[in-house]
Amino acid sequence: MAATRTAKKQTSRNDTPNTPEVSESKIARMKVGDLRRELTKRGVKGTEELKKPELVKKLIKAEVRSAKGGRKNPTSRNDTPNTPEVSESKIARMKASELRTRLARRGVKGTADMKKAELVERFIKNEVAKKSGGKRTGKHTSPSVDYSQEIRSTADRPERDGRSLVTTDHEVIRKWAQSRRAVPSTVAGTQHDGHLGVLRFDFPGYSSGDRLVEVSWAEWFEAFDKRRLNFIYQERRSGGERSNFFQLENPDE
């Protein structure tokens, strides 16, 4: 009888009273596969070897952290000092319906089940990515990134033909690809846990030897930003011919 009461207690009460929007009982009822997928979305690694109780505990902690951050940080201070034009407090005052509408217009999916704190966090990240546009740096930033000219918007121009360029601006990348009739793609067979694998562009009349699968721009950019990639490329070769050269580089790996 005591064991029955204990089991019921674990799944029925809220162990985080300061974050009532986090439902421990709902998380505890989730399947192992769903728990792993949700943790992967939040950047949690090494979940393959974890059993359900450990997965539940990790997801609850991640949810609590997200809920607290969504309530406190965006309304109290600017967490993105390098992009002062992004106002977290203004975004936090927006209604959930407006946040969903704006995110949908930008190609962000899966917002229907998000609570306001999650919507605010996602919108802020989207704004920061949109405003920054320059290169990403990390412990393993390559010499190619350091050497390349930063392009932050479609208004920026290369210093000269043959110049190596780097950007994270979505519109710059989209415009570059579309001008070459290239479509966003991934290498077939490299997908995992419902996420895109190796990112590529499929150029007409050109074969890389890999079997490419076309994906949407929203999916491509979601993976691009989540992996903190840099887009290193050329507009024209030193002789003035249009160049299709590009590479994707992660400064953290």
C-alpha cells in the first residue's frame, strides 16, 4: 500500500512550485523515445544510454531552466549585448499569438504547443541570428574564417574578386544560392533522430557524388543555426567568373 502511494505522489504533484507551467506528471508519462527527442532539441547530449527515470529528471530540469529564463531574463535586462537593437523586454510583452504568427512567417515550425516563455526565447534567438549576420567564433575557429571578409547583410560587397567571404545572414546565403539556382539539401542517409544530417546545396547540372535530398529553407537554416555554422564562400573568382565555392564550418569542433 505504501509503495502505491509513493508512485502516485511522484507523478501527481509539482516538485517545482515556482514554475507551475512545468508539469512533472506530463513529462513522467512521456515515452522514452519522446524524452530523448525533446532533450536533443534542447541540446542535451549523451541520452542514448540513459534510462527513463534519468531522462525524466533531465527534461524536468531543462524545462524549469527554460521557464525561469523566459520569465526573468527577457523582461529584466538585455542578454544579447552584441545586438542592442534586439529588445528582449519588448519581445516579452508581445502576446503569444503574435509571437507564433511572426515565427511562422519566418519559417519556424512546432510553435503550436509552445508556451509563452518558450516562444519568447525562440523569437529572441531568431532576432539575434537575423541581426548579427557576421561570423561565429569558438575554440576551433579555422584560419579560413579569420582570413575571410565578414558579410553582415545583402548590402555588403566583397572587397575584390576572388575574396573569401564569411556570413551567417540568412538572406545573404539564400540570395547567393538562388542566384545560382541551387536548392537547400541534405545528404541522404545522414539524418538522425528526425534532424537533418550533412547540409549541402544542389546545383543544377553538377554532381557531388552524394545523393542529395531537397529540404525547405526553414529546415536548412534551423540546422545551420543550431549547429552554429559559418558559411564561407566566394561571389566571384579572381578572374571575375561567378564562383560556386562554399563550405560550412563549425567553430566549436
